[in-house]
Amino acid sequence: MTRFDPRKYRRGPVVDLPNRRWPSRVVEQAPIWASVDLRDGNQALLEPMGVAQKRRLWALLVKLGFKEIEIGFPAASQPDFDFVRWLIEEDKIPEDVTVQVLVQAREDLIRRTFDALEGAPRAIVHLYNSTSPVQREWVFGQDRAGVTAIARQGAEWVLREAQRRSATRWTFQYSPESFTATEPDYAVEVCEAVLDVWQPTPQRPCIVNLPATVEVASPNVFADQVEYFATHISRREAIVLSVHTHNDRGGAAAAAELALLAGADRVEGTLLGNGERTGNLDIVTLAMNLYSQGIDPGLDLSDPDEIVRVVEECTGTALHPRHPWVGELVYTAFSGSHQDAIRKSLMRQSPEEPWQVAYLPIDPRDLGRSYQAVIRVNSQSGKGGVAFVMERDFGLNLPRWMQVELARLVQAQSERRGGEMDAESIHRIFMDHFVVDRTPVRLLGYRLERNGHDVIEARIARPDGEHRLRGEGDGAMAAFIDAWSRWTGQPVRILDYQEHAIGEGTDAEAIAYVQLELGSQRIAGAAIDRDTVAASLGAVLSALNRGEVRQARAA
């Protein structure tokens, strides 16, 4: 049997930062968003996107409001090169959008990258080289000085090529690749070497991007690394500090959010977290995290179904139904206690007050989701969920005692089926069990006299023929029950009665609910009719029919 051996591994690097400030800060505004879907996300696909898919995803990113979009690695891929040229030559880049491309610190690749960007009005050239001890020593066979020389030389080549093409407004970006596994002091050192070449100013800043190329520690450690960097790098006012988190430990969103507390200005990521291994930061998740705290994310995420559809079709990657914020089942409750709390909260939530609905951190309508999918019923659901569905889909406000009984019936049916119960099935159970005013006893007609005291003459049909009943009482129901008791000799008492209209206008129907006491039993019934008196008598008859059937089964 294979056993885990934790001795194989070492704890990730930590930062000695006793005076860290990020834990006491709060995020007050959205960062600069940079989409890397078309580069980082694309290179992670089993089948990279074709031209049509890239164009479609580009259009979506622009529509959502991204102002910085990494469009490829044009020096490493002919399709990427061609896509960059298409955007430029066909004038597809809006005036407020800046494209970004990635390139290694190699002269030939840098030259081809600038060739791809020829004629672009604005562009970010993203230079990188690996800086961690493993990369330095095992991959490149270099010490710190050697890797710094690679970074400095790459920065010089980027500056030279940009100066040859002065018509474009260039922004330079540098990433110490594998930053999370790099010694913090060396990460600062290598970036200082690059800044010495580029000489950024507050008016013409450059971007320093700190990538969690592999997530090797908890999000708080990454925040420490970012704060250390932000407080030790020179020219801080001339730098846009960016982070690029990956999800190897499942903490990409948390790491990026804490990095904002630690001083980051900009965040790179992808829609829905597509990327190598376990993926990139999901920008939708982080943006919605901020939105749920009252911060405008600066992106239009009001139609998540379109985002999911386009990303799935372009990448061939399906979204998990429990994906944060936008998964199919995110705003759905099956648990009975959850359903009851949601229903009661929604009843009390005022449009003028801050949102505070149990189990729903945001209003689903903000994301184009209706309450139709909030509560769904299976064997784990209770009376609250069943009541919610009956009211939402059929306008039936069931009394609590009927909710309890109906919920038991629905649960039993769900257990037999082994799955979810749709609204129509729940409604059918309700009608079959509670609205039984036709058999075995049916009301054929009635005449009601009201002279301070109600007297009813009713005609009923039973399997043994037609019968006439006569009774009196305070109200039609009391008079009918008196008539029934006189005829059958069976004592009957009304425990509760409720009624309401279904719908509005002159064509609205009435539904009546009644709970009767028949001997030692409590039995509920319901009926629907355009006439409220007929509905009330039908509800009584439904309960009496249920009682008669129950007695027959017991016998």
C-alpha cells in the first residue's frame, strides 16, 4: 500500500515581517483588471482556441469592460502572431483598451514581439524570466548575478525595440517568474535592475507583476511577500504593482484579495479561472467578492450566463455547478432549514435597506438570476421549500399545518424517485391529496338562506346515490358541517380555515383551506372555485372525503 511521506516536502518560504500592515486594512476600490484569457488561459487548453474562438472571446472581454487584455505570446506561436496582427490591422482595439503580449528575455523573441505589435496605438510588453533558486541553479545553471544579468539584458532589448517604434505608446511590464518561490530580497534586487534600465516615472510608470507561478504557501504568506516587495522597492510611485495568482492550493482568489490589502494595484486573471494545472485567479470570483462588500468592480458581470456560455464554448471547459457566484446551483437551496430561512428573509427584505437575506450573500437578480431557481425541492427539503415553490409557481399560500403534511408527502415521493421534485410534481401531489372534493362524495348543489342565521340545503352524490342534507349555523361552512353531522352522526369541528384569491381581476379563482377534527383525527382539505362559498364547502368536503378514505383503509 502506498503511503504519503510528508518528509519529502518543505514548508514554503515565509517572510519575516513583524510589522505587517495588511491585516488591518480593507479593500476600498477595485483594482486594475488585466485579462490573460487569450494567452495564459489559451496555452492551458488541450486544444488551443482557433481564430473564431479568439475573436469571440476578445469581443466578450471588451464588452465586460476590461481595459488591459493580454492577447498572446506572438513570438512563440504563429496563430498568436496572426491574431495580434488581425486586431491591429482591422482596427479592433477600442481607444480605451490596451493590449498586452508576453515575451521571454531573449533578443530574437523580443524583436518578433515588437514586429507583431507594429502599428498598435498602445501596448504593454510583458517581459519575464525565472528567478527562484530551483530555476536559477537547476534550469539555467546561474547564480543570482547571472539571472539578474538576463533580466537587465532583456529590459535593454525591450527598451531598444520600443525606441525604434516611437509612434506606439509603450508600457513595459516585468515579472520575476516564480516569485512565490524566490527569496524576497532577491525579488526586489532583480526588479531594481530592470527599473534601472527602464527609468519609469509617475507620469510614465511601468508595471511590476508578482506571479504566484506555482502557489506554494497560504494566501497570508503571499500577502506578506507582496507587502515586503511594496515597501522595499524603490520608485514605488512610478510602479503599478500587479499580481498574478495561480490556484494550485485552491487559494488564488484569496491570495489576490489579500495582495490588494498588501499594496497591489492591479490583478491579472481569467474569466472563471481557466489556466494551467488548477487554473488562474478567477476574475469573476474576485470581482464579485468585492461587489458583495459594496465595491463597484468596474466590470459588467450582470449576465453571467453569457460569460459561462462563451467561455465554455471557446475553451471546451465545463463550469462546475457549484462554482463561486455564477455556478448553476449557487443560488439554489435544497435544505429545508435553508429554504425556510430564505423564504422568511425575502418576505421581510425591503428594497430601501441593505441586502440581508439568509444564505444569499447577494441578490441573485443582480446577476440576471430570478428567484425561480433559488429553492428547489428534494428529499432533504422541508415545508419551507415546498411552500416557497407552491407560492412562487402557483400562487398558493398554504397554511403551516398544510405545509407540514404536504412536505412529508413530497419527501416520501422524492425518496422513492431518488431525485429532485419539480414544481409540477409538487403541485400534482397537492391536488391529488388535498383537493378531493369529487370522490367519494361530491357536492351537486346547495341553497343557502341567510336571515341572521344560516340555513343550508345541500345535495350530495355518493356511490350509493344522491342525498339531501339540511343544517344550520353561523356561516355556510358551519351550516354544512351541521348538516353532515346530522346525516352521518359523526361529530366534526373546524380547527382552522383560510382562503385567498389566486391571481387578480374578475376572473380570479378562490382557494380555501380547512383543517377539521374528526374524532381524534385532524384532517386537512382544500378546494378551488370561482365562488368563495363553493370553495369553502369544497374544502370541507375534501377533508371529509380524506377522512372517509382513511377510515376505509383502517378498516
